[in-house]
Amino acid sequence: MGIKVLLVAFIGFGGGITVGSGLVALITVLGIVPRLMQLSKTYRYIRGYEMSIILGAVIGGWMNLRNASIGFPAFFLVPIGLFTGIFVGMLAAALTEVLNVLPILAKRVGFGEKIIIILMAIVLGKISGSLFHWMYYINH
């Protein structure tokens, strides 16, 4: 039993590190925070941006692990939905602005002519992860 718990903890920690690193890499490569500061002319609030990102990730992850929910009155949901929509819209705009991240990354790593392998690895990883989730966690 002890080895099983350690293995699950190790896999969970590794998954968390992977997802967290991916999020940080995405935010860094896309240049979301510097672009947001440039557009809003709020360079002096850089610590606020940093703390917001860190606290949002930590609190969101903790609430997800604890299966917590917050019961807000209906009039609070409108601004929350508005800010969520703004965030998703800004993220989509940033993604379309730097859509060529994958070819640049492949060229820098040395896989410039083998980009199809990288794309297939991403697709197959997503498919197998989704299948594992649905077949193991949903059915048990």
C-alpha cells in the first residue's frame, strides 16, 4: 500500500510540474503579461500582475483538489463571467498573434523538417490521455 501511495504521489507531482511548466511557458512565450502592461500602460503594477498569476494558479489548483465550490449570488456572476470572457478573449488573441510558435520551436530544437512528428506526438498524447481518463476514471 505504501509504494502505491508513493507512486501515485510521484505521478501526481510530476503531472503538476508538467502542467505548471506548460502554463508558465505558454504565458512567457506568448508574452501575455508584457503585452497586457504595454496596452494598459500599467508597468508600475508588475508585482500585482505576478502575484495575481501566482495566487490564481495556486488557489485555483487548491480549490480543484479540494473539490470546493463557491456559492455566489446571481449578481456576482455577471462580473465574474465578464472577466472570464475577457481573459479567454485575450488569450485567444495572443494565440492568434503568435501562431507560429511551434514551427519556431521546432526549428530551434533541430526538428524543423520533422514538425509532423511533433504534431502527431501532441495529437496522440491528447487522444491517449483523454481515452485513459474516460475509460479509467469515468467508469470507476
